[in-house]
Amino acid sequence: MLQLSRSLSRNLSRSPQFYRPTHLNLATRAVAPSNKAKSGLLSRTRTNWEAWKKANRKKVLSIRGAGFFLRGIRTFVLGMSIYHTGKAMGTSEFARDPRAAEKRIRNQLVMSQAFETDESGKPKFPRLLGTLHPTHVRVEIVGQRIVKGARAFVEAKIASREAKLSDPAFPVSDRGRVEGELKGWRDKLKMIKGNWHFVVIDSPVPQAFVSDLSPRKIYVNTGLFSTLKCSNDELAMVLGHEISHLLHGHTEARYMYQFELDMIQLLFLSMLDSTGVFTLLGTWLGWGWFSKQAYTYSRSNETEADETGLKICSLSCYDTHRGPRVFSKLMKAGGGDEDKRAPSWNDSHPLPMDRERKLMEQSKLINCDNNPKCHGVLERILKGRREGKNKEHHHHHHH
Ligand SMILES: [Zn+2]
């Protein structure tokens, strides 16, 4: 839904001359000659008009200022209404036929991983693995454990805030903030409750992703196993990172942030449109600043998702000392393969070696060694490794 409105607002900012309000001279209309008068009686009125302008310079300037101001407001209102229409359109589509809408979004997301083309050069829809395929089963086993860990993570966030609020000594001035956080985490818990599904895409590009447009679904490319030879600990790290983006609302926030950028740019262009020079200069200067902001924004998101991902891995009893090694594998795999068509997990995640170093450092504190729930699981896995079986068995809890 948000994506739709985002593309609309982007189109807006890309073609400002098309959407830019051409005449909003409400303030000037009373004193300036109309277009008709201008064209019909051009020669006669022009001299009068120029003379009037010269004599009333201050007035003209303030009228112009008011015009700019109104134009700015109108552009903003126009942008907002288009944004909300887009959002409402998406919502009504979901209300009419939620299954069809979900399927359409799912197909779009799968299609974004297309790497083969047919005879006519069109990208081919990638093959999806059946739920009984061994790779699908493996993704599902690791994925369900990560989802469980994510729930435990959110429940801990809720519990710590509830404890703060029930403590009479907790300062009144901080209560509002903590109550807001509590509500936010409760909403997240609702979002991740229920059955999760896994879509395994047959594509050599090492990639996994989630989207808030496609709730309770995790998309995984087979490239994580064929190209990267991911272990279960590494797969857990990738999935934990992706699910953390959802928990922190990063995808949502990114759309909102993009929308804000588009709005600012649109406003900017509409105010400075009388001379092409300013538009050019303004966009150039402005664009450099915006993209820098967007870049640092996404970097801080990645760091946050990395840390939460590591916590989720430890809550799911995965080895946090081994998981981060996926980054060196990504570095190695990313080297030679330049004509790949679909973006890999690495592209949206800069500086993998820095991240691996940081995560290795954090894993000294964030690990499952002190989690009594994990002891049985770890022992079983280690036993399995000793016996030369690299398979993990799914055990049920006995209490
Ligand atoms: Zn990420």
C-alpha cells in the first residue's frame, strides 16, 4: 500500500513541471491583468502594467511572496491527498480480495529475484521449491525457531516495560514514553503471532528478505545454500537480521522517510520554478544532502537489525560465534559475479567485514551459553556433530 503511494509521490517529484500548479495567483489576480487581457490587449496594457509594477515595487514583491507561500501550501496539500488516495486504494484492494492482493504482492516480491530470461528477453518467473523439498524443510525448521526467538525477544521487551510501569518509584516524567514503547511492542507481538510461511525461491543469488506488505512470510533464495553453503547458524543469522527489520519497523519507516524526501523536493521545486537555474542548482545541492541522509539512515538501521538479529539467534539457541561468518562468505561470493541481475543480500548491506567484526565482538556477550533452555539443544547438536551427522533434529519440549 505504502509502496503504491511512494511511487506516486516519486512520479510527482520526477515530473514537477507536470504536476506543478501553473497558476495560483489568488493574491495577484485582483491587481494583475488576466491572461485574456494580456493576450488580447497586450500592446496597450503592457506599458501600463510595467509602469504600475515600477511604482508599486514593494507591493509586487509581497504579492509574489504570498503567491509562493500559497503555491507551497497547495503543493503540499496536493501531495498529501495523492499519498492518502494511494494508501486508501491499497487498503480497499485488500478489503475486497485479501487473498488476491497478497498473492499479487508475493508474486511481485518473487519476481524481483528473477535471474533468467525467456526467448523474448523477458524475465522468467523463478521456480518455487515445494514444501516437501529438503531445502524447504531445512529453511522451515531454522525459520520457525527464529520466529520463536523473535517472539521471546518481543515478550522480553514488553515484560521489562511492564516492570518499569508497575514500579511506584519509576519517575512520572518517563511514564508517557515507556507507555508508548509498551504499546508499540504489543502491536509487534500481534504482528508476528500466528503461522509463518516460507517461500523458497530457486535462484543462485544469495538473498533472504521480508516485507511488511507480505505479513508472516520469509523469502529465501536457494543461493544461500548453493552459492554460500550456509550452515544453519549462518542461515539463522540472516533470518534473524531480516525479521529484526520488521520488528523495528524499518521497512515502514523507510517508505515514510522516502515520502518525506519526495515532499520536500516537490515543495522545493514548486517554489523555485520561475527560473530554471535555481531549480537545477537547488536539486543538485538538495539531492546530495538528501542521499547522504538516506545513506546514514539505512546504515544505522542495518546496525540495529544486526544486533537484534544476534539476540534473536541466541534466544533461538543458535551459535552466535559461528553465525556472523556468513559475511566473509558473502564477500568472497560477491567478488567474481558481476553480471547478476537480482540484487543480493550484500548490496543493501554495506561493509560486511566491519559488521562481521562487530558481531563477533558482541557475540561474546550475546550468546546462548547462559540460557538454560538451550543447553539440551546445544548438547544434542554437538552430539550430532560428533557422530558425523550434520543434521539437526527437531525435538519437542517435555514440559
Ligand atoms: Zn538489512
